Amino acid sequence: MKVGFIGLGIMGTPMAGHLLDAGHTLYVHDIKPVPADLTDKGAIPCPSGAEVAAAAEVIITMVPDTPHVGAALFGENGVAAGLSSGKIVVDMSSISPIETKEYAKRINDLGCAYLDAPVSGGEVGAKAASLTIMVGGPQEAFDTVKPLFDKMGKNVTLVGGNGDGQTTKVANQIIVALTIEAVAEALLFASKAGADPAKVRQALMGGFASSRILEVHGERMINRNFTPGFRIELHQKDLNLALSGAKALNLSLPHTASCQQLFNACAAQGGSAWDHSGMLRALELLAGHEVGSK
């Protein structure tokens, strides 16, 4: 398949690499120079999103936030300028479900299909091609793109119509944030009580409290490794979507709000670019104690 890929960051680069490894022709664009490991595999750099769209059958965007998707699609020399009827646009970013529905309508008006397909799994999942992919859009377009999704992820689900993929991702980020907070509180409690947090985590991994976040982020917390796989500022963006959506729905999400406040506290300490497991550090400030210290 001729595939376009726009947005070659921490996650986009390995995702695009898997498509190249599978033998697809890949047209790529980014505001930064295209990584050499992609061009060495045969990726074809394009000077604009419009040229990517003109060359490819399926065009994927993987950029940070709602305005970036809007610019990539509808800005000057954006994807929309290069589309012709019958192509498929796939946004794999994590953005507003409301704006997603508007973007889909505008792409549909050009005679093209639109899928919102945000992912979960972070940099580790992107590199391992084990991402969870949550898709909203028409069945026919999903069936066409599914072989591409299968090269980037393991759990690929068509949830419903346009916007439903993004709604699922927001729900995912609520669960992830609250679970990070729970793991951080548990390890902080154990450490301040005098137990070895590494051994506590090992014991908990065999019980009902076991989770992927306890496994991966619990280890990060104990090793104090906050080099980002998924930055706090990106999780703040996702929780903003959750909280603004909740306001529109007259819905209270009290613990989502408290997690956002802890992320805000990290940002105030210069931690916007920490890994989101770094939420622990806000709790440590409140406790006057670091996990693992005596």
C-alpha cells in the first residue's frame, strides 16, 4: 500500500518504521528533518502534507494535540489540499472527540473517509508494535486500514463512529492517570513505613493489585527514572479533554481532577517533560519523603 505518515516524533518514528519493514511504500513529512533510520529504510520525504496526500492512498497523522492535527490537515499545503476522492485519512493522535467529528465531516466533504485511531502503549508499545489502537469511523475504511494497524499494534478495536476512538482514548487516560496515582501512593506509603518498595512491588505483582502500570511505572518510580516515554504535559492535555468533556456532559470526575492537580504541581517544579510516572514526585513533596530513602 502507498502510505503517508505525518508526525515523526517519539512514537511516530517507530510506528512508521514498522510500516516500512512490512514492505509498504511510505511518504513522510515532519516539521523537523526526517530521521535517517526511516530514510535509510526507503521512506520518501515530502516537503508538505499536501504532497504526502497526493502520493498516498492512506494518510496517517501522529502529532501532539488538537490544533496540530487541524494545521496538518487544513493548514496551508496541508493534507486536505492534496486529497482526491476515495482516499482515507487516519488520525492516530490523541485529541478532542468534538473537534474530531468536525475534522471527519470536512474530510468526508472532500470525498474521503476518516478514521480517528488514537493509541495507548507509549514509546515502549510503539517500538514493540504492541500498541492498543482504538478506532472510530466507518467499517469499510477500517477494514482497508486494518492490515496497517496490525503492523503497529496488537489490540485493534473498531469502537464505533467518528469521535468514538478519541472518546475511548480519553477514558483510557483517566484510568492510566488514576492508576499511576494509586501506585505512587502505595509505594510512598510502603517506603515511609520502612519497607523496601522494590520488594513490596514484587509482592504486589503476584496479587489482585497487579497491573501493567505497577509493573512498568512502579519500576520507574523505584529506580527514579523519569526520562519520558509519555510526557506529563501530554497527559495534562488528555485530562483537560476529560475534564472539559465532563463539564459539557454535566458530569463530575473528582479523582481525574485531583490527578490533574498533581500533574500541575509537577509542571510547577519544572517537570512538564518528565515521564507521567513522575506524578510520584508531587506526592513526595507533600510527604517530605522520597520513595526508597531511609
